[in-house]
Amino acid sequence: MSRRVGGRGLAAGIYMAICYVFIFLPVAVLVLFSFQAGDLPVPPFRGFSLRWYEAAFNDGRLVDGFANSLLVGGVSSAISVLVGFLAAFGLARYEIPGKALLRALIMLPLAVSYLLVGMGLLVSTSALGLGPSLVTVIVGHVVINMPLAFAICQAQLGEHQRRIEAAARDLGAGTFRVLFGITAPMIAPALVAAFCLCFTLSWDEFLIAYLNTRFAVTLPVVIWDLLRGGLNPETNAAGSFIFLVSISVMLVVEFFLWRKRRV
Amino acid sequence: MIRRKPPAGLLFALPALAWIGLFFLIPVLIMAGYSLHPLTDAGTPGPLSIADYAAFFAEPAYVQALADSVITTIVVVIASTLLAYPFAWCIACVVPKPYQRIALIAAILPFWTSYVVRSYAWLLALSPVGAVNKTLLALHIVSHPVMFAYNPQATEFGFVHFFLMLNTLTIYASLAQINPRYELAARDLGASAWRGFLTITLPLSIPGVAVGAFLTIVLCIGDYVTPQILGGFRELLLPQLIMMQIQRQLDLPMASAMSLLLTVLVALAYLSLQRWLRMARL
């Protein structure tokens, strides 16, 4: 009996090890060759060097793209969380006819390709005679990320919070005060988590940004242009840097969720 | 001035609904309108007609791309589900509870590699001068570099890598919700381990599988970057055709028609998975 359990554990261990190797292989190759001292991001590894990070941080296009990405990610995530939170509050706390339909409508963009969102905005802005711009990208990123923020907030607005809100109302707090003085602080960890998730998805989003920008572009679009030059360790450095930033943001989420569980 | 007071809850939901309406639904409707006014020879939108849709289905290369997109997506859904299910099961049922969270986080960490860079990283690994080929050559497993990259299989490979992570997450989430006592009860009543899994755990986890499959379909069929970087140029997928219409042909009506066809495919996928998607509480 115990031998069979051991055999099962071993098989599971081997399978998991293979999966982890598969999952981490491209990241490992990417990061390793970002430190390449030679000119190509392929074997042989000619020694450890930070020259490609230096090149990336001195590349004006990458730096501008980075700034634009931070702007797009920050603004679109802030709008997504605010608008998504308000909608979640409205639908969780009030009786509205056709609630299921409204909920489905808000969640709809989660069920379509980014391509459709990007194409819709491209065709519409060109029909209106507007040129490509980062504003369109921000608008599009709110379309794709607000439903996520909405879903995350909705999951947090339960009975427990409702009772505390009711208590605040009994003590004379108005709707606005309840919303931003009671409800928002109560689910603050979820709001932060939603913001961080939206941010990591937005600042690195490619297709909507690619379709709707021309001169001022975001970081993934700059990297896309770099790729046309073939294999280049500078791309590895930029890619590793993006990975580092996104992972750090998600660790913030992990921290907040962890704090929430202890409370 | 508002005369008839609308329900207060609707006011809170209004910004969200307005945003979706103004910046998603209306643009898609405008796009649908565009697709019904094919370009004239002068390059301006012509009169109302479904000529672009007819032209799409009359062009074998386009229909081929549509079919290839569907086949690629189906292959990716099946392969990533088959790989992810045992992986998620191992994390949920073999890894001890205190370590499950860290095992799961590790399994989805590369999810946050830059989207554009992820396919490029596979290119680095799989290219004829890449790490995998160099390793195989050094070990004398092959005598010449193998063309792993620049073909449809490389596209599928890149997709499966990404969606393995996504499906592991959704399947784990649904496995973790299942009360283990159900399977134990079946075992007490004499079911074998296999039978317990097949009749209890597997059916209860299907909603999670369906959610993962649907997300895979949505993200896979509309993806441009992975086939463009890894796929080579022998076989183009629908999103690549759409980008060609925009960039080379400057034909927005045709690109709009193709985008809507792609959306119809996603809607069909949704309808066929609807039964299980409704049951999911992830």
C-alpha cells in the first residue's frame, strides 16, 4: 500500500518537474542571455555583462515607450477600478430591474478578442477623423480591464460588508460617505489587487496599442519594432526588465491578499 | 434636471455601462457598418453590400486561414487542457496544503513575461542557433539543427506554453473547491481510486475546464503576435490576414468583416460551452 502511494508521489513529482521546466524554459533563456557579454542572445554564453541593460536604458525609444506604458497603465487602471467599483456597488446594493443583463453587459468585453476591441476603436476613430493616440489606448484598456475590476469588487461585497454599511447609515452617513468612507476602505485590499492586475495587463498590452498608436507608442510596440532587427540581447534586457516590474507588482498583490487573510 | 428618479443603483452602474456602450458596443457597430460598405476602386467606402463577406468566402486562401485558425485553436485547447489537468491535479491533490499556493504561483509566474517578448523567448530557444538545438547537437542527439521554429507547430507550441499556465490556474481553482469527502465517500463504498476520480472529481471539475477552454479560445483565435513571430510565412492565421488588410491593403472594411467573422467563431464557442460555463464559480 505505502509503496503504491510512494509510486504515485514519484510519478506526480516527475510530471510536475517536466511542466515546470517547460513553463520556465523561455523565461530562463530570455533572462540568461540578457546578461550575454557577446553580440547574440544564443549559445555560447560568452560571460556575464550588463552592457545590454545599459544599451536598453540609453535607448530613447525604449525609455519613451516605458514612460508611455506607465502613463497608459496607471490612468487606465485607475479609471477601471473606480468605474468597476461603482458598478459593483450599485449592482450589489440596489434592486435594479434586469440586473443579470446589466452584469452580462459589463462583463461582455471579457468574452471577446482584444482584436475586436482594438479594431472597433481604430475604425471609429478613423471614421471620426481622429488620429491614432495614447488616449484611444487608455480608453480601450479600460474596456478590457474594467470588467475584471468589476468582477473582483463584486466578489468582495458580501453580507458582512452590507451590515456594516447599514450601521453607518443608521448613524447618519450619506450614500457618498458610506461608499468612500466605509465600503472602499473595507475592500481596499481587493481594490489594490484589482489595480495591480489591471496595470500588469495594460502596460504590457500589445494589440490595441499597436492598432491605435503611431508616433507616441507604448513599450510592447517599441519592442515589436526592435524584433524586426532580429535576435538582439537588448530585447532580452528590455523583456527581462518588464518581467521584473510585472512580477514586483503582482508580489504587492500577494502581500495585500496575505494581509487580508490574516485579518 | 432629472424628472423621473431612476433607481439609485443604476446611477452607480451608469459610468460602467456608458463606457462599454460608447467605447465598445458603438465602435463595434460602426465597424459592422464599415464591413458592409466595401471599398470602391477609388479607395472610398462604396454603397451597402455584402460583397466583402462574399469575397472572403470566394478566396481559398482566406477560407484556408479561417480553417487553420479554427484547427490551431482546437489543437491548442485540447493539448493545453490535457497537459494542465494532471498538473493542476498534482498541485491540488498531491502537494501538501501549505505548499499549494507557492506551487501554483510558480506555475503561473511566467504568465507575466511581456506578451511580445514571450514568443520571442521561444524563438531564442527554438531557432536553429538557439539553446535547444545547441544542446541537442552537443549531446549528439541530432547531427543537424532541427527547424523547430517558423512553422505552424511552433505557433501551437508557443500557445500551449501560455495556455498551460492559464488552464492550470482555472482547473486548480475548480479542483480546490471540491469537497474531498465526496471522493472519500465513494472509496468507502468500494470504488477504486480511478473510479472515484472518474465518477466524482472529474465531473465536478468540468466547469473549471470549460472556463479555461473558453478563455483559451478567446485569446488564442484572436492572437496576432505568436503566429507572426513563431509561425513562419507558409501558413497565415486569420488575425495575420486582418493586420495585412489594415497595413498593406489599407482595406478597413475587409479587415472589419474578417474581425466580425472571428467574433462569430468565439460566439459559437461560447454557445457550445455555455452549459458548463454557467456552472462555474471561480
